[in-house]
Amino acid sequence: MTKNKNIVNPSFKMITSWSDYKVDPRYFLLLFLASFFTAGQVYLGFFQTWDALIISVATTVLTELILTRIIYKEWKISLSPFITGIGVSLLLSSHVLWAYALTAFLSILLKFIIRYKGGHVFNPNNLAMVLMLFLLPDFAVSTPKQWTNGIAIMLLILCLGLFVTYLANRLDTVLTFLGGFFFFGLMRHFFFGAPLLAAIGPSMGASLQLFAFYMITDPKTTPGSRKARIVFALLVAAVDAVFRINRIPNPQFYALFLVCLFFILPYRYFTKPKNEQKI
């Protein structure tokens, strides 16, 4: 019996947008982020409070609702602004609420403005964080030290993150990035004198794992093919390592921004374009 050559292994399906999934993994991502924020408030003593979450989510939802009406002439809301808003409230630390509102607003606005071949180029949260951290450092910081490294919460984050990224068909991206971070951490230790725990320790922290599971797995801002995603993730880890060697703060955010700029744009240019999607 001969095999039908037209049958494609579903595990290698080209995933470039949320609509390509049979079951939308954003439901699980939303539950993951909401549970994580709740745990941070109840057990972990996060710096961010409930008002930061409320203002962030309200801003992202309202901004997307208005822009969708203005640009596409319809009232429509999706899961994306809720996920983006929670992401803002987790990643950003500020002593003023307007910083959360501004970051949330920029996340959605730039997603609509900066688009190329079927979708936005930069992860919405990441681009907004880069702008806030670079332009308004007195009001916006990212403080990984507030995150616990307790074994129980770390295992929970790891398991949930692996589950969500597996459903999103982006587990290869996460594993490559974390593996690359560990490898370059060893390089920084042996060749640049960084203490071993300081070099590889962040890979076991919730802050970097949230970045890995949440920020570099968006189908719209990662390559469609597995080989390209592996290259993409290694580049993010390598640029992050260069920034860490030079003691530049918030290196992962800047690394992802630069890789999207200099890798995703050329990748989109040389690959077959997809139909433009609204959000």
C-alpha cells in the first residue's frame, strides 16, 4: 500500500495567525496570565496592584474597540486586547497609573499602525515596553527582582507555559530561546567572567520565562516555518547576551525588538504574503 503524498503531517501545519488553529490557544494564555496575576497579588506580593490591571485592560479593550470601528467600520472585540492588557500589568512597574494606560494604549495603537504582509511586525507588548523603558525611564521600569524563584511557582509557570506554547505550535521557539540563553550564559561565564549563577540564573526566573512563553510566541510576529523560528529564537538569545555583556538593562525587550526589525521584516519580504487580517 502506498502512502498518499498529499497528506501533510498536521504537526507541521503553517501557523501564522490565531485563526489557523482549530482551538484558539489564547483562551489558555488568557487563563494563564490571569491566574498568574492573581497568584502574584494573593501569594507573591507583586508591586503591581489591581488598579494597574484594571486600567491596563480597560485601555487596551477600549482602544481596540475604537480603532476597529474607525478603520474597519465595525464594532468588534477579540481576546487579544485582554491578553495584551494583562501582559502590560505584569511586565511594567510604575508608581503612576498613567504609565500603565499609556503603555496599554501604545500596545494596541502600534499593532494597528505598523503592519506588513498580513499583520503587525512587532509583539504589541514588547514594542510598547521598549518605547516606555527607553523614553520614560523615570516612570516605567521592568523589575524582575520582584518575581519569586520559589520552586513551586516556578514549576507551575513552567508546566503551564509549556502547555500553552505546545498548543500554539511554538514550543520549538521557547525551547530554542531558553536553550540559547543557557548556552550564551555559559559563554558569558567562561569568556567574560560573569558569575555562573548570575549568567544562567535568569533562565530559571519567572520574569524571563514569562518573556519566553508569552512575548516571543505570537504567531503574527514569529516565522511560519520551524527552521526560521529556531533561527529567530537563537538570534533573540544571542542579541540578549550581547546586551547583558554590556550591562544594558532590560536586554530581552531590546533584543526582541531588534530581531523583529532586522529578521522578521526581511523574512516577510521573501516569503509568500498572506491575506491581510484585521487584528
